[in-house]
Amino acid sequence: MSAPGLELRGVSLRAGDFAVREVSLAVPAGEYFILMGHTGAGKTLVLKAICGLQEVDSGEVLIAGRDVTDLDPCERGIGYVPQESGLFPHLDVGGNVGFALDLAGLGPEEAASRVEAVAREVGIGPLLGRRIRGLSGGERQKVALARALAREPRLMLLDEPVSALDERSRGEICALLERVHSERGLTIVHICHNRAEAEALGDRVGVMNAGRLESIEERSPAK
Amino acid sequence: MKPATKRDDSRTASRRRPGRRRWNSPLVVVCGGLLSLFVMMIGCLVAADVSYLLSKGTGWIHDLDSRVIDQVKFALRMSLATSLTTLVLIMLTAVPIGYALARFRFPGRSLVNTVVDAPIVLPPVVVGISLLAFFGYGAGKPLRMALDSLELSIGSAFGIVMSQYLVAVSYCIRSAKTAFQGVDPSLEQVARVMGCSEWRTFWRVSLPLAHHGIVAGGVMAWARAIGVFGPLMVVVGTGPRVLVMPTTMWLELSTGHMEVAVAIALIMLGLAGVALTVVHWLSPEGAAV
């Protein structure tokens, strides 16, 4: 039996007065897992702990069976789409998508063709030379998604990638996420607030409350 | 009652444009008036220098001893050479220090901030006296002897650079710190997850995003460095091999060459003007104007 794409074993951590307690979770490889909860429930903290951006007090984080708890964020091989896209304003769209591909061992030509391929896949080919400042919210999220995909991670973490978008862009990005997930067979952990969005996208939905993972619901038969 | 015509409506609309500032409001009169007075005051000082020189005509230049002209040329070269060396040292140190103050949390951080800002509020001559005390009597004495053996005497260009550095570096540190604080930390976090080490994140994200503020701080620090006077009078004096523009200006004034002093003052005003224009051009507000 293959190792889960992501596993949390009794993860506890503190950020100021707030604590996340004993979160245990196994996300099978290729699953689309939704993490829901009210604002301040601790979802983003858990995501940051998986990325390595938040220190874990106790417990273990395993990615594809490898214990990464003490690894630096840059060594975990994760694709990450933060809230509000987190695009680098000093780079153009192409620069963002190809950011740090040299660190993944790609030469300039290989990196350029990877950027073009991912841009086509996500539908931002014509935007590659554009500055970030002029992009719409939906375009920004697509660029952020392309940037995360360009490094070909096995695990993608999405922190409310559509919550700030209008309804049309939201539907477009959700459809794109669904397609990317099924075509690439990625393990995805996606934080969201919207129940309909969670049920449309997720194989399972975990609900957090006051720093605890309270329940995990199986996928709706409609999906 | 006369019905309102289309023309009346459009007039009313033009009078009540929301958000448009009224030029006769008390706030605009007080603040704008003071601003105008201040600009006029600076303008009057510059105009006074220019008109003084114009009133003297060009005859005084021909009457000058060639020694004085050589001295001024030397001072100009020395000022540029020492201030640019100081600028390099400032950029090499102020950027990492500014980053540390913007991003690191450590005990005694506010005290360190105060120490770093101290040269901004200290009278510059205090820096000179402290330098003299350090290299003359304190723990710096062995260091001075070591420097002497390398022909880097505190009374030479080395002393000029040290004085300029200590007076000016805080301006750049402050500017760099503010620039780094303006970089969204979440962008640095994204870069870390994307595979960049802390070091690479600094070079690829933090520094490019903060570079406007850093360059503006560097230019301000350079302008401050080239104008340093008090510490130089204490540390290096007015020997012929250590003259820079401010000390030459004072020397010429004290020997009755007012025209030369004013001419040097105008050159320094020009340099300061160029520096400030660059700073305003680099600042986001300036770019928007």
C-alpha cells in the first residue's frame, strides 16, 4: 500500500494566544481534500505548518511518507497558492511562473518551455509578458496556480484561492482546479469557506473549529 | 419662482464637486502659506549666493592665486572620492543592518534601534571627538597603530571616510529598514515554499522589492556624507592633503576669500539638488507626480 500524499500525526502548534491541538489527518495520494472552518479556526496555521512556515510544537508532518517536520520550507517540494495570489510584483507573468525553476534543476531553455506549457495548460499563454499590476483577480489566481504547478509538485496547498473573486472568476478557477487535479493526479489540500464549493471540488471535507479538526466528511455522491 | 434651467443645474454641479479642495479654506491657507514661505526662504538663500557672485563679476576669478584654484579642484576631487568610498561602505553595511532591524525579533531590539539612529540626532562634531578619543586613548589605540602600519592614518583620507560614514550611515539604515518593512512578508514566504533558501529569498524577492527605498537612502546618505564638516575639523583638520569641499569653504572664508567660499557653496548646493531630485524621482510619490 502506498504512503498517503500527506499525513499529519498529532500536530500541535501555537501562534500568539491561539493554539492548534493534536491535528491528525491522512490524505491519500491523489485526493482533493477540503479544509473548512470559521475564520480563526486554525486552517491557515495548519497549512503553514505543512509548508514549514509555522513551527510545529509537537507531532509529525509527512509528505509522501517522508517526515518533513524539521525540513526547511524550500526542501519540502510543495506547490503553494496563498490568499490573494502572492505574486511577485517586480516580475512579469512569465517571471512569476518560472520563478526559481533554476533551483529545481532546469536550464534556461527547459525552464522557458516548462513555463509555456504550464501557461497553456492554465490558459494564461497570452499574459506571459504582462506586468502583474494590470491583471484581474481571476488572472492573478491563474498565474499563482501556474507558478505552483510549474515545479511539478505532488502536493498542492491552496489557501482560499477563490474567496476574493467574483462569481464568474470563481467558477472558472474551480473548473480549472478540478481539471488540473484529475489530469495531474495531484494531492490537493484546499482551504475554503464555501460549502457548495467544498462539495463540488472535494473528495473529503475536514472541518476545523477552535484549533481542532472536529470532523471529516466523505465526498458527496453528486461529485 | 423661476424654474431651474439646465444651465443652472450644470453650474451648481460644478460648484459642488465632491472631494475637490477649496483653495480658500483655512487649512489650505495656513498650510499652503507656510509651505510657500518655506520654499521662498530656501529660494532666497540660493538667490543670495548667486546674486553675490554675480555682483562680483568675473574679475575675482582672474585675480585668484592659482594655488587657491588648485586647492578647490583638489578638494572637489577629494570630496567625490571619499564620499563615493563612504557610499560603497554604507551600502555594504546599511542594507543587511536595515534588513535585520526590519525582519528579526530579538531582545533589546528597541535599544539597538535607538543606537542605530543616534548619529542622526547627535551633533556631528561629537562623532569627531568620539573618533579622536577612540583612536587616541581608548581600545582603538592598538587599532590605530595597526592602521598606521598600513598607511591608513586617522588624519588622512581614511579619517575623512570614517567621519563621513559614521555621520551618514544611519540615514541609509533607516531608509533600508523602512523599505524592507514595506515588503509583504507573505511574498518572502511564498519564495521559501517555492524552493528558495533564506539567502536566495533575500536576493530574489526582498532586495528587488526594497531597492527604491535603499537607493534613495544611499543617495541621501551620500549627500549627507559629502557635506560633513564638524568631525573633519576635529579628526583631520585643514591640512593641504585632507581638504574637502566643506573644510575648503571654511578655510577660504576665514582667509577672506568670500567669493571662493560662495562658489563652493553653490557647487555643493548643486550636488545636493541633484541628490534630492534623484531621491524624489525614486520615491513612489515622486514617480506618481
